[in-house]
Amino acid sequence: MKVKKYVVASMPQAMKAIRSDLGEEAVILHSKQFRTGGFFGLFTKTKMEVLAAVDSVEKLNVKKKSAPAEPGMEDNTSFMKQQLSELNALVSQMSQMQKVSSSSYPQAVENVLAYLRLQEIDEAILENVETPMLEYYYLHRPNSNQLMKWTQSWFVNQFKASEWSGSFKKYVSVVGPTGVGKTTTLAKLAAKCVLEHNQKIAFITTDTYRISAIEQLKTYASILNAPLTICYNGADFKKALVETEAYDVIFIDTAGRNFLEEQYVSDLKKIITFQENLQTFLVLALTSKVSDMKAVYERFASLPVDQLIFTKRDETTQKGSLLNMLYHYGQRAAFTTYGQDVPEDISPFKIEVFIDDVFGDWKDE
């Protein structure tokens, strides 16, 4: 079965498109009205979303029959009968469409979509998955659990390219708003380099606003036997780069400030030299609202952000926001963190593992 979605202005327009694309034997699976456009709720337009299907691929190749150029007197009656028959079929299918329009999707499809919305997955992603999901459903008639397994595979395939690239550059910096766990995350990354790859590392911090952050980083530096340099301005930063040149990887901490303040990003640019051998991770907390995450990302868009790190995975049951960010900005997710322990509570982002986590609370009721 081939399923196709149409967004049209009216029922007759939908029927014309369906008959042209799928042929006379196509059936209407679902339709709904929605409003679009407008300004402050005014001047909106009503449109229709219609899902239609045809049983076999061969029927997609049906060609329209052309009417006789000049039907003779003997052919006129049969020609009129054909036209009347087609008109009756059109009216019948439009009547069928109106009946279907008030119905919902099949229960298994409704169950899966409801769970995705519970995980706060963006409607733009749901629109992409709906049509192939319905096509799979009408081909195989799965129950909710079987359909959920198919949905997991769909998400894995869609986001496979979003995984961690797998290597650090010479210089690694973390940026982001206050409270997302940048300093702890930086320490986890540094510890992985020391413990897993036996690399020599050093720390640089430009966070001179919080004494507690400096003391915290000093503790991590002492444990990892790494030097820590505190920079108050651009000159200090350039000097620190020279002093740490002999180390394999240099980790740079930045101040956590109110992301709504444009001056914060400007201050970063004045101190840190963003160059090719500097890898910058934007750190976001999965406990944040998606709208706040987007605002943070757009605030830092003027910086060369390489990849994203998502923290506090263990503090929320709704993780769809991560997928929303990857979808909207075409970014990669490098790591996710799920606790305060250094270096244990951090993992490279693997889409299959993350999708298993997102769908882990699924229960077919």
C-alpha cells in the first residue's frame, strides 16, 4: 500500500489531486482541518490535511483517459454515461471523506504519537514521522508495541548523523548559561583524556565571577595533576596559551552568565581567541524548556559552536528536547551527562542508546 499526504484548500482540490496521483481506486484514510497564517489570530486561512492510499504500486501508473476529440452521435450517449458515472464516484468519495474526517488515527498510531508528544518531541518531527508510520501500519497492521519498535528504528535512522565525532582538538572550551554544569562537565572530559588516553592536560578558566567555580576547578586540577591558569582578560588568555603549548589537550572553562545578556557573548569574544584548533561545546540542560534552549543557542550562534553537550539527563523523564535541538539546528550531540560523579557520569552520544532511554518508559495501555 502506498500512503500519501496532501495539504489543500478544499475537498474538491484534494479529490482531484488524489485521483490524479493514485488513481480511481485510492481510498481516504484520514482528513482534518487546520488554520494557518494570520496575524495576532486574524486573517487565518483554513486548510485540509488528507491522507490517501492505494493498494498496489501499479495503480500509481494509471493514466487519465482522454475524452473523444469529436464524439459522434452514436458515441455521445456512452460518453455522457461515463461522465455521469465519474461524477457519481466523485460525490461518493467526497461523502466518504467527510465521514472519515471526524475520525481519529488507528489506535496503535494514536498511542505512539501520544507518547511522542508526552516526551515533548516537536510537532515538526511528528509531521515527518506520521506518513511513513501510517504507511507501515496499513501494510503490516502492527499492535502498539510493534509500531513503537518501528518508530524507534525510524528515529535512529533519522538522527544517526548526529552522533559524537569522536575526537578532541588541541583546545577545548565549554560555553553556556549559568547552572547547566559546565565546570563539572569540563572536568569529566579532562578526566577521560587522562584516564582513558593517558594524555597530558591543562586547565584555563575565564570564569572570574564565581570564586566557587575557581575553587572547584582547582580541586579537579589537583586530582588530575594538571596546571590551572586564571585569565582576567585577553592578554592573560594569550599568555596562558603559550604557557600550556606543551600539553596534549587544554580545557577552557568560561563564566556562566544570564544568556539573555548579549554582553556575555561579547565579553567571551574579547577574552578567548576562537580559532581552528579550538573546539567549542555549547552545554545545555535537559531540564530546561525547549524555548529557553533555542534562545541560548541563538545567543551563542555568533560563536563557532562545534557540537552540543546535554547535561542532567537523569533529572528529567522528558528528553525529546534533545532531538528537537538537533533537528532544528542540524547539530551533533557530543555527550550527555547524568550525575555529579567525575568521570563516570558522562557518555558519548549514541543515538540508539539515547532512543532506548527516551522510549524506556513506554507502556502499551
